[in-house]
Amino acid sequence: MHRILGLDVGEKRIGVALGDESHTLAHPLSTLKRASKKEDFARLAALCGEHQIEKIVCGLPRTLRNEEGPQARRVRRYAEELSAAILVPIEFWDERFSSIDAEERLAAASRKPRDKGAIDAAAAAIILQEYLDSMTNDQ
């Protein structure tokens, strides 16, 4: 069975999470420091190949009014270009509060909450876990 990759795309970093083969659990995988799109896409393509990724779930930062603001439009464009470049389908998932939630969870686990990379990877795991949970609830 193939896996699903979760992304939390920010302006400086991309948090990456990996789902297990049963599509039940997500865990933080890594954080990529943003470079050029070409470099970003190459690194993400390598991760997709290494982990046999069938789909990417990308967090979409919607507003409190459930609208797509400028940041959501940037993430959507980036993800659509990524999907075309690496030929892996991408679905979007509402990521409101995922970074705050990640920071709180890391602090509760007594990890340094100021570690931005850990926060980004944890946020990607939260986004992916919510998506995986919704798949289970839909069945």
C-alpha cells in the first residue's frame, strides 16, 4: 500500500509529515528550508519516491471566516505547480490553528516550542492526521 505525505507550506519552510501504510497515523517527517521552486520540487519528488507517496495533503490556511486570503492563494498556486511538476495528486485540507496546536503539543511534551522546524513538521502531521481521520469517518 502507498502512503500519503502531508505538507505545511510556509514562506521560509515546508513542514513534512508521513502517513503510515494503513492510512491511520501521521507523524512528523522533516522540515525543508525553502529554496527555489525547482529545488523544493526536486526534494519533495525525492521524498515521494522514497516513501512511495500516492497523494499529498497540503494545508490550506483559510481565514476565520472560512475564506481564502492571500496566503491561501499563494499556497494553492505553489501546490498546483508542485503537483504538475512531480505528477502526484494534491488535496487541500483546512489548516487553521495547526501551527498553534503543534506549538502547544510540543510544549506539553516538553520540547522547545521555539523550534520553528519542529513546529512546522508537527503542524504538517496534525494536518495529515485530521485528513486521515476524516477518511476513516467517511467509511
